[in-house]
Amino acid sequence: MNQTDHINYWLKSAEHDLASAETLFQHQRYDWCLFLGHLVIEKMLKAFFVRDNPKAPVPQIHNLTKLSEQTKLQFSPEQKDLLLEVTRFNLKARYPDYKFEFYKKCTPEYTQRHFTKIKELYQWLLQLL
């Protein structure tokens, strides 16, 4: 796969996951909506990683902050805070110790607020490619 194909792979995958997250939100599956929101941003960052590190293998990590630091992107302090918080959605939705606690936290309001921020960050990243 050449660099352009590799970037397009991550972009298409992120776009697919965003549509799935929208469906989950509409069906009130708020915890999984935010989990997929994490994947959307992770895949976008991996597209930038490929752009900025064409010869390096894509890191198999889920920490958005660490992943973002391996790109040439410049994030605002608010965006950095969002990356840190969205990273927690991956951990809390994935592991049984945190899953029920996270499920209770994902009210419609909480999810709407964070999902909106995820979509805004997605759009911002998309414009930069």
C-alpha cells in the first residue's frame, strides 16, 4: 500500500466509525457511541502519523495524546485536554472493571457534549489533510 492509500484507509475507516457512532447515539447506546468516537479520532491521528512518518510502522497504541505527539499537528490546550479525556473512553468502555461505571456516566447530556466535541475535532482534522 502506498502512502496515499494508507492515509485513505484510515480516513475511510474513521468515516465509517463516525457513522456507526451516530447510529449508536440515536439508539441511546451512549457508552459505545463514545467508545467509537475514540476510534474515530485514533484513526484520524493514525492517518496523520502515516503522513508525517511515511516509512515508520503505525504504532499499535490507543493513547490519543501519545499518538498525537508522533505527528506534526499542533493542538490547542483545549484540544489536548479533549484527547486525554477521549482516551479514557477507550479504557472505560473496554475493561470490565470500568465498564459499568462508564455506562452510568454516559447520560444523554454527557454523551451529547463529548460526542459533539469529538465530531468538531474530526472535522478540524479532516480539513488539515
